[in-house]
Amino acid sequence: MSDQRLLPLSAFPIADRRQIRGVFTDIDETVTTDGSLTAQAYAALEALKRAGLLVVPVTGRPAGWCDHIARMWPVDAVVGENGAFWMWLDRRAGKLCTRFVQSDAERADGQRRLQAVRAQVLREVPGAGIASDQPYRLADLAVDFCEDVPALPRAAVDRIVAIFAAHGAQAKISSIHVNGWFGDYDKLTTTRLMMRELFNIDLDAERARYVFSGDSPNDAPMFGYFPNATGVANVRDFADRMPHLPRWITQARSGAGFAELAQALLDGRNDPSS
């Protein structure tokens, strides 16, 4: 699919790249490629961090994965389960910290209500599965439509979303799952809250100095918010399903596209005219 609203990353002005202070990024098929974290993509994360940029994955993946990411990846924090919480490693205290946006009681009630959604999806959408990472989730329900099950048609994915909505839950489509939860948060609202509480940064005032990288419909709020949001090339696969698209697009797909973005930002910082 071609979409004239997507501008090539090469058109991102060097002077604007030079002002970037941090990178927020989706993980699945943005940093990863076909479900795997490549050496190239991991090295790109490390290079951004070494260059002094803030690096924060913003993902639909579960708390159990985010624990590992916050501890072991070259990142400053991680927002998980589409905004249910953020985690960071407090190196001074020597411990992992988690900030949930809902209370324990709210999360417990949401998990109870999601059981009815789960039952209806499995009953009414043939081929759908509960994501293999569901046991490591604390706030949402992830329905697999192509990760560990044969890829479902678009109509089936839309039916999953409709079931969540009929129960009053939010639902977002990623490259592999439909994630649903009860609550007013999403990737963007929690990222803004995290930046204010954890880093004392007013993201509304500073959004032009941060980049978000993503690929799928659950990234649309971030694409609409950041003026220099960047999609890896496979964002075109979902372009007709998004209310907001990124400004820039890489030539390469998935992790190679993320590495392309990282290099563009590093080139901006190293430009001799700066």
C-alpha cells in the first residue's frame, strides 16, 4: 500500500534530528523481526543509550517480559500492557520498581470481567487463541490472531475487537494480538504520566524533542501525538486502519527499520555542521 502522507525518513531535517533527546519505541515488529530480537536492533538500542538519549520501549507485552526488559536491556524504563504500568530499574536502590496506573482493586475487577470476554472470543471466533504470554499479564487480555496460531482473516480480528467493545472494554490491535482492558489509559496517556513523574519532563511541551517508532494500530495515539513519529516500513500494512499515521517512514521493515532510524538520529547528533 502507498500512502502519500508518509514521508521518507531521509527527509527528516538534520537540524531537527539534532534536537531529539529520546526515543520511545514499540517492540513487536518494530524492534523485533519475525518475532526475534536481532543483533542489529539490539545494538541500535545500545547505541542510542550510549549516545545519551532516553530510551523507553512502549509495548503491549506483559509485565513478566517488561521485568526482564527493564533489568537487562539498554533502556531507561519500559511501559507495558499498552499503558497499564511502567517499570524501571532503580540502580541506586538496586531494585526493580513498578508504577501501576490503576489500583490493585481496579485491576482485579478488570481481570474478573475479562474472563467473560475470553470465553466469548473462544466460543465465537474460530482459530483465535489466548496469547502464550497471558500468564505473565497483570492487567489485560491478549488474544492471539497470528503469533502462535494460523493467521486469522481481518473480519475475525474485527470480531474480536467488537466483542471487547460490547463488554465495555478498550481494545487495540497490534501486529500479533488484540489486547483489551478496562480503564481509560493507553500507551500515550501512561507515557505522558511516566515522563512527568519519573523524569520530571512535561512531554506536552517537549514532544518535538522525542521520537516514537512503531508499526501497528495500537501505536496510532503515539503517531498522532509526536510530530516526528516514525513508522518502520511495515506500518504500511496497517495504514488504512489507523486514525493517525507517523510523519516519517523507514525504507526497511521491522528491526532493520528501527536500526535505520537509530542511525539517522545518531547521524544528526554527529553532523559536523552542528
